Amino acid sequence: MLKAIPTKHGKFLESEGFSQPKEVEYVAQVRQADADAQVAELEGQISQLQDELDRFNEQCQISNASDFSLNGGGVARGAITA
């Protein structure tokens, strides 16, 4: 979502159709460098969470895997052990 935020900032010559270009000034609420930094921060957090999840999954096993399913209430049958 941060990658889709408009970050155009400054003065630009723009025209519509065949009209003469006019100078338009844009003021970005979020600058590109700030958006990129926030994206990098979030990607780092996501990577850390994925690593934690991978470690958890390595250490746990599901007994009776053939019985493991989600019933209508979203509760898992079967045992998960660490």
C-alpha cells in the first residue's frame, strides 16, 4: 500500500492534450525516501516473523495427521506438540 502512495513533489511542466504546458507544483504528504524506508522496515519485520514461524514449525509436529482437520467452528482436531 505504501508503494501506491503518490510521492510526486516539486514543480513540473504538464499539459493536457494539445494545450500549452503549465507549471504545476505538487506537495507530497509522504516523500519517496520516507515511503521506501517504511517499506524496508515493514519488510524486515515480516522477515523476522517468518523466521520465527519457520522455527516454530520445525519444532512442532502434528500427531494423527490424518485426523487433523478444521471442524465447522474452526477448531483443530489432533494434537500439536513441541
